[in-house]
Amino acid sequence: MTPAERELRADLVGRAVKLVPQLAANAQRTEDGRRVPDENISAIEEAGLFTIMQPRRYGGLEVDFRTKLEVTRELARGCGSTAWATSLMNVCAWFTGLWNEQAQDDVWREDPANRVAGVFAPTGTAEPVEGGFQVTGKWGWASGCLHSQWALVGIPILGEDGQLADQGLVLIPMSDLTIEDTWFVTGMKGTGSNTLVAEDVFVPAHRYISVFGMLAGVVDNPHKDEVLYRAPFVPGAAIILAGPQLGLAQAALDLVLEKAPKRGIAYTFYDTQVDAPSFQLAVSKAASLIDSAHLHAYRAAADIDEAALHGVFPDYTARARVRMDTGRAIVLAREAIRELVSAHGASSFADSTPMQRIWRDSEVASRHAVANPEISAEVYGRALLGFSSGVSPLV
């Protein structure tokens, strides 16, 4: 990392830190409204934090994955839902940077401030027609869709025999889609991850990209000097999901440590929690779990960034380890929050405290399918034993 890159990382993280009080103050409103408030979106946009994974050719900052993790972590200290939606829109900007230049121009040439939401799952249909596809379908859990101008969605490509020949992503303007209000959940309530709907929408061929190709390290971006877009697809798509977890865990620890000197422990002789060895052990365990989560997440980011820097597509075992590191980071952060909820006491579940929201957000976000910790462990275990398939194509 060059001194300039290090300085930029510190600057961007600092910008995110400055937003934490505002995001925290709006967190309940975010939940109640089931969407990120426009005030938060505007503040993040003004701070330049929607451009961190956008190509420099369109005014973006094109930073590495470690920087993205740190920025997202800080935002999540203020509001998990806001951090999640921001993280997903940013990674969709990275995905868009993998397309050919004509598709990227469609998204950003007229308005570089355009944001992109997305859903991988191929839950639509695509009929080949002259010049492209007619796309119809529904795509659930589209985080960031309420604040995006474009969407990338998954489609299956069938062969002449009717069997799956490829899976792709297509870029569609939000003006060609409708949004169904379907996001009614226990945690991450404010992400607005609703359902996108397309009804016989024409998508030109240049706005299609092969997922099978990306899984193998083949992308359409002609600018091979752009380091960020040489990063491996699945490892990059997975590790960004750890950022909110790191911030949520740190927020929980900060809250518990702040309140402890003024809180007693019911039915004991301890005047405050800080006097109790059991509490001391609990917070030390939680802090260590959070430290370990960071170590795993940052190692994964380092592996991704190093591969991108040298233009190398990591082998299967290396990619599997990134999935494992991602899963471990998420689980460790979740375990830390659970430990802190118990240490803080039963009032953690009062509606009036952010603790219950942090806990709910973590429990929901930690179960995203792309970073499924149990499947990630299975993938890595099989890789260590010499198997390179049989569990998931997302490696």
C-alpha cells in the first residue's frame, strides 16, 4: 500500500466515524420506517462513501477491500441497517465495474452519482431476442433498491436442450422495474431489502455478464490496469458481508463498557458491574472474540487485495479459505454480541436500548446465504482434503 493509499483509507474511515452520531440518532427512525432515511443517504453521499468501489473513470475512488471493510465497520457502529444497505450498494458498484465499458457508460456516464442494487439469485426468465433479452421475474431481498437508480439481477440461460447453460446478471434501470414492499423482518429492519419486479423488460446484450465466467475469474472490463476489478468475484462478494458485523459487535462492546460503571448486578453484593470478576471475564472474552473476528476478516481482505494487485486468480483452496475466514469473522462477532447481551443483563431486551437492535441485526445479517458459516466451513474442509467441488459453486 502506498502512502497516498494509506492516507486515503484513513481519510475515508474518518469520514465514516464522523457520521456515527447521526446514524445512531436516526437508527430508531430507520427501523420504524423500514428504510434508510434520505437524511442518512445524503450524508453518506456528501461524504463520498458511495464512490469507494466505483471506477475512477467515473469519479470513483476505487479503494481496496480492506478499506471498504473499515468504512462499513464504522457506519455499522451507528446503524446496522444503514451500513448494510450502503455496503451492498457499494459492492454492486464493484460488480458493475466488471462489465464491459458500454454497460458501465449506461450506468455512470450521464450521472456518476448513480447507485446500483442487486440480487444474484436467477429467479427471473430471459428470452433471447434480437439484440438482447426480454426479462421477466421477481428478485427478493434487494438491499439498497429504494436508493438506487440501477439494479443488477440474476437470470438463467438455457441451452437448446432446456437445461441450464449459464447463469448471468443483467443491468436494468430502476425506471424499468417496480418494487414490491416485502421486507418485514426481525432484524436489519431498516435496509428496505424489498422485491424487484420486471415485466417483459428488454435488456440489450451488452448489459449481460456471465456469472459462470466471473466464478472462473473471467470478466468483461477491458481496463486491466484497474486493480480493484481484478479481485476474485466470490471472495469479494462474501467478505463485504462481514463489515457490518464487525461494527455491530464493536458498538455492543462500547455500549456495555460505557454503562457498566453505573449498573449493578441484581441480587448480588456488587455495587457496579465493573466490580464483578464474572463481568470482567465476560467483557474480556467478548473483546477477544471481536479482535479475532477482525483478524479473520482482515486476512481475507488482504488475500483478496493481494491477488488483485498481482492480477492472479487464487486457486480453489485459497478462495475457500477466504470464505472460511468470512464465516468465522461473522460467527465470532455474533458470539461476542451474545456474550455482551448476557453480561449487560436482561434490560438488553428493552425497546429503549440499542442493544436489542444490535443483537437482532447481527442475528439476521449473519445468516446471509453467500457467507453461510456452516457451508463455508464445509467448502474449506473439502478443499483441504483435495476436493474442489460438491458443495457450492460460490467459491
